[in-house]
Amino acid sequence: MGYVHDTSMSQFIPPEVAQFSAGTWTDAVSSNVWSRQKAAADAAAVVKIPIGIPQNSASQKGAYLRSIDIWFQVTIAALDSLAATIYKATLPADGAAYAAPSSQAFSYDTGHDTAAERIDVDEHKMTLTLTAPFWLDDDDEVYVELAVDGALTSVFDYYGARVNFTLRI
């Protein structure tokens, strides 16, 4: 028997799967394109993007996480700041405390590797490439947090993300 080893897998994560903290967030649709929109406000918020791809308890099986693409738009005025963090946590055993996640090293694509490029008024496709890609174990939780700090009139639209990985089953 053989197995699948596909190095070109990807999975889209729609905006309604993410979690949003602080501020006023609403579902928005324009020309049949859906987003979650943060209303203009001089305030910080966080978008949590869960990375739900195949996991496996066997070594080097399941998904080998390589990069994450994130689509968003900034309108009216530039943000004060925007930064991403990729987190990895280990799910606890029964009766054990949930431990704090650890941040994973990554690099931004060349169009977003400076703060000024991430906050400008524009449509964005930002790619986060892991410095050390890894296989997802069956007790891993992985997610991205976008720390979005809006200026007084900044409007932020989150369109979704795409996870890029190798699948081996």
C-alpha cells in the first residue's frame, strides 16, 4: 500500500471562523465578497485565526505547516499598527492546566516586512512563512493573532486566510 505525500496542499479559512476581540465587528458583504469589518475607532483589537488542518500522533504524518496567507483591507486612514503572531500550544491531559502557547518564528513577505507596509490604506495579501516549519501533532493547537490598532477613522476588513502545508497520510 502507498501513501499520499502532497507538498502543495492549502485550506481556506473564511472570516466567520475567526474570533474578534474589542471594538465593533460586523459581517459585511460587497459585490458578493464577505468580510468581517471593524468599525472606525482609535482602538486596538485582536483577530484570532484558528489553523485547523490534519494532525497526526505518528511522527512526520498529517500536516507539515509552512505558511499562512492573510487577506485584509484598510480604508479611510492608515492603521496605527498591525502585527501578527503565530502561536502553538499543547492541549492538556485530563486534569492538567492549559499551558500558555509559544510564539513561532516567521518572516513577513516583502510587501509586509515593515510596519508601514502593513498599516497603509490598501488591499493586502500578507504571507507569514514559518522559519522552522513543523508537523502538527495530535495534541497541538495552532493559531494566528493579528493585533490591529486602528486610527480614529481607520476601517479594517478581514477577508480570511489560507494555510499552506504538506499532507502526508
